[in-house]
Amino acid sequence: EAETKSRGEELAAIAKAKEVIKENVGGAESLSYGLNQVSLVQVSRSGITSKVALSRYEATRMVRDLAKKHHSSALAQLAARLRAVSGDDQFAKVKGLIQDMIERLEQEAEADAKKKAYCDTELSESEAKEADKTSEIEKLTTQIDKMSARSATLKEEVAELQQALAALAKSQAEMDKIRAEEKEQYATNSADMEQGLKGVKLALKVLREYYAKEDKAHDDAEGAGAGIIALLEVVESDFTKGLAQMTSDEEAAQTEYEEQTKENEIEKATKSQDVKYKTKESTDLDKATAEAKSDRSGVQEELDAVQAYLKKLHEQCDEKAETFEERKARYESE
């Protein structure tokens, strides 16, 4: 934009120079190259020469002053060429030089305008792409962070569930062992109790049958016999109660064992399902995270390419306008 503005100012300055020459050197041009030339030559050839030189000097000075004022290398070059113009129809040559200069500057201005339009379009589109890619990367990064955090949480929960399942399995194994030992002990003890109770009942039967006989050949000790029977009846009652209590305890222990085992099975099934689902979710999240990272890498490559192109565009489009000295040197080299 600075270069375009500078070129526009240069065009305006050259146009002004052209107008100045047109307004100020017409008489000199007529005297030097028109019908008056013959009569003036006849009157004073030296006077004509001085007027031409004066007019050319004034025109050259005006162009040079304009070049300095507007920092125009084109006008500076034109001033140099004006000083070098010689021969017939000098001001026609000057006009030609100015016209050529204007056409060149107009062509350069048109090229600058096309370049500016190109730069504006490309910069706008590229900056929009850069913003889109940056936004896309930010969104992907947010997704990746969320999925990674969720996956890590799930893995922690799975680890806790597996620890709980291991503890549950250990507890169930201990219960199984204790129950088996209790059951075995009950089987032994109940058999002993039943055997003892059977013996007591048999002894009571024998004694009761004996003392119930009336044709005994001797006097029996009924008092002592009654005491033994009473004692055996107490033992029978104790054995019966003991066996009943033993059986009741065994049944209660078995019931409790079965209920706890059922609860453990339910808990095991629930936790195992949780492990299954959480493991699957974590695996799916890890897969999705890997895909998102791959997508982000692809978008990052696209962003890098866009930014590299933007850098190139800025280097091409953000050029500083040539200085007066640089442009003067370029024109003089041409």
C-alpha cells in the first residue's frame, strides 16, 4: 500500500510537471520551433538561443524541484533527460519523455493494483484458513484431553474393581474352607451324639424291661435301679438337646453360608460386568484418542503449510516502498 501510494503521488507530480511545461514553455517552443523561428533568426540568432536555453533551464528546474518535493525518481530521471535533450523540436521530445514516463508509471500502478488485489485476497483467505485450522486443533486437543482423562479414570476404577473382586474371591474361599470344616465337624459330632443317644435309649430300654418283670428270683434294688434310670433319662435329654442344638447350629451356619455366597456371587457378577464395560469403554476411548491425535497431526501439518505460505505472502506483499534513491538508481539503470 505504501508503494502504491508513493507511485500515485509520483504520477500526480509528473502530471503536474507536464502541465507546468505546457503552461510555461509554449512561447519558447513557438519561438524555437514555430513560424516565428525564421524572423527571430533574422533579427538575432544569439537571442533565440538564450531564450531556448532559459526556457529549457526553467522547465528543467521545475521538474527537478517537483522531483525533490515528491521524492520522485522518475521526475529526477526526467530532469536529467531534459538537460540532455538537443536538436530540433526539443519540447516535443520533452513531451514524449513525459508521456512515456506517465505510461510506464501507469503500467506499474496497474501492476501494483493487481498485486495488491492478489495479496489482499490471498492474505484474507490464508488468514481465515489459519484461524480455522487453529480452532480445529484447539477442539481436537480439548477432545483428546477429555478422552484421556476419562480413560485414565476408568482404568483406575477397573483396577479398584479388580482388587475388590480379588478380595471377594479370597473371602469366599475362606468361607468355603470354614464351612467345609464346620460341616465335617458336625458330621462327626452329630454321629457321636446320635450313637450316644442310641446307646442311652437302649440302656434305658433294658433297665426298664428288667425292672418291670415281676417273677424275679431275687429281691432287686428297685431304688437304685430307679436312680440309674432317672440319671440315664437326664443324659438322654441332654444328648437329645445337644444334638438338636448342634443340628440347629449347623443349619443356621449353612443358611448363612448360602446367603452370603449368593450375595458374593451377585457382587462378583456386578463388579465383573463393570470391569467388562469400563475396560471396553477405556479401550474405545484410547482408540478414539489415537485417531484424534492422528487427525490433529494432520491438521497441524496443514496449519504449518498455511503459516509457511502466509510468511511467504507477507514477505512478498509487505515490502516497503522503494526509497527515492533506490528508485532513482533503478530508473537510471534502465
